[in-house]
Amino acid sequence: MKLLSGHPSSMHITQHTDYALRVLIYLASNEQRLVTIQEISERFEISRSHLMKVVNQLIRNGFVEGLRGKGGGLRLARPPQQIAVGDVVRRMETDLALVECFHETSRCLLTSTCQLKGVLGAALEAFFASLDKVALSEVLGPSQRALLHVLKRAP
């Protein structure tokens, strides 16, 4: 899920986080039943092994519950109204540094006098403030539910 397009160094959400958001949206649209990793893998054409890593992190972070055994599967750990998109992105992303100077090991010669780090830091805060206002339930509109239910019936 690219947030800004164009230049390769533009800010973006990693594929790992994109898949996490897809999983959560899918689970929210199927709240009435348990969903398997295999089902999600097939619906979104995502590698099952990659999806396992995503789901395990979602479970560790308290977004998803995994029930083992026959008849087991996945479900949201709490209602979609209580899951902020910003929280998901923060917990799934491993590196939110927009530029080198965000790292302690920055070797940029301008770091001591440059004001860009502050500007970009404020932009990142605004980005998350915006995402924090959006619950998972708000990104799951009626057309999304309809699309996912059609996909569920597809051969």
C-alpha cells in the first residue's frame, strides 16, 4: 500500500503492513465466523508462509486471536471499532525513520544544523495523528463487505 507515489524514496507502508491491514479488514468483514490462514492466502493470492509471519505478529500485538485445532481459525481480538489503523501501522512497521538523520548512527554532515529532521518528524507525527483517528470499522464500507462476500463464494 503505497502512500505516496513517484520517487522510490517516498514514504510508504511495507508489504508486511499492507498484508496485516488486509487480514484485519478481511476478518472484520467476516466477524460472524472463524477464518483460516489458507482462506486468506487464497483470496488475496499471498504466500501462506509469508501470511503466517504477518498473522503471528498480529496475534502477538493483540489484534487477532488464533484458535487451534479442528474447527479453529482466526478472528479479531476486539471489535473493529476499537482497532486504530495508526496503532496497526506503528506496531507492524519495523523502521519509521524517513531519512538517515532519524537514526542514531546517522553520518550526514548536516545533522547538527539541519532543520529538515524536525520538519519531517512533525509530518510523521501528523501522519500518525490522522491514522489514529480512523478505526478499522471505518475503512470497511458496505461495498468492501459486498466485495469480500462475493470473493468468498467464488470458486
